[in-house]
Amino acid sequence: MTREVVWEVLDGPFGQRLINDLAPKTGLRPLYWIENGGFRHYSNNKRAIYSPADMKGLRIRTMG
């Protein structure tokens, strides 16, 4: 997926639906989408990641 495709999706009907669904559930209404270092950002010390298949066998930490 390219950056252009992501922007097209977020700026289209799907992105608007996300905004409309988020507002009543959280009380927050996003004003715009922002890219902060990439839409998909993963790092590790084993190998490069270019597709979901490249993540097989990696241990990924997440915030609680």
C-alpha cells in the first residue's frame, strides 16, 4: 500500500465514516489526519520489514 492510497482512503468516505463513528463514542472529533513518520512504522533488530509476512516470528512489544 502506498502513501497516496492511504491518503485517498482517509480523505474519502471511509475516513469520514471513521470521524463520524469516533465522535459519539469518545467525545472527540478529529479535525484532520496527520502522518507522523509513516502510516506503518515497525522497527526491530533482526531484519527489514516490507510486508506482513516479514513479521513472522518476530516478537513485537506494545504499550499496555
